[in-house]
Amino acid sequence: MQLEFYDETMSQTLQSFQLTDEQLRFVKSPQLNVKEAEKMPSRKPVFGFDRENAVVFFVLDTDSEYKEKFNVCHSIYIRSFAVAPDYARQGYATAALKALPDFVRTHYAEIEYITLIVDEPNPGAKELYLKEGFELGDAIQGPRYPGYTMKKRSKTSDLTYTT
């Protein structure tokens, strides 16, 4: 899984990355997210590629309106995490979430936590995030539905223990 920030050279990739109506119940479209990011410099759209195919899309936000809800410092918020419908249930969401901490450490050295809100009516997403090491936090009213805060450390401790 190769994660890459969106840029104008990916406009064809952006236009062809269409989500289903079911997915759009929980996330904004990549096209809308890119438009919003143009006005909000804290938001950086990201594509996940398997070879040349864009299979995952999400936005990283360093100044989310929800940042105070996570009770952590130095965090980055994931928005609109989605897998392209043709690639669903093939392990790409897991691969992207596994690649994410290294991507965050590379591009945001100061970030210690990756945060998100999972919608209550989306239990599959909640289970995926739990499986990938996110901790379930407080109940919250998300952008569309009631949900839960979730967080995961992006940095490992600098301490080394010897026995």
C-alpha cells in the first residue's frame, strides 16, 4: 500500500473514485473533500494505491473541529476514510491503516496520535479500527450520526527496556 497526498496531477484519479450511496451515508465524497481542502490548509487529501490503482481515500486534518474531544495533544484527525467499491473487502482498508502511522511520522513528525470518529450505525468500521489498534473512546455526536471517538498512537515510545 502506497499512501500519497493528492495533487492536481491526480485529477483523473479523483474523478474516477466514486463511492456508493451506502458509503456516502457515512463519508463525504472524495471530490467534495478535495474542494473543502482547497479552502482549509489543515486538511490534506490522501489516496492509497495498490500498484497504479487508487483503492483508498481519506483526509488528514491537523486542525479538526473535534480535536478537543480526544483528550490528547499533537493529534491528526482522519476524515472520510473510504475504499473504492471495486476493491472493498479485499484487505485494502487494513493495509492503509497499517501504512498510516509510518506515513504520519514521515510527514508530521510532531504528531503523536491518529484520531477519528466512527459512526454508531457503522459497526463494520468500528471493528476494523479496533482490530487495527484504535482505542474506543467517548460517545459523541458526529457530523451525521452518534458515534465514538477513537485514537491510536502514531509514535512508539522512545524508551527502550532491557531485561
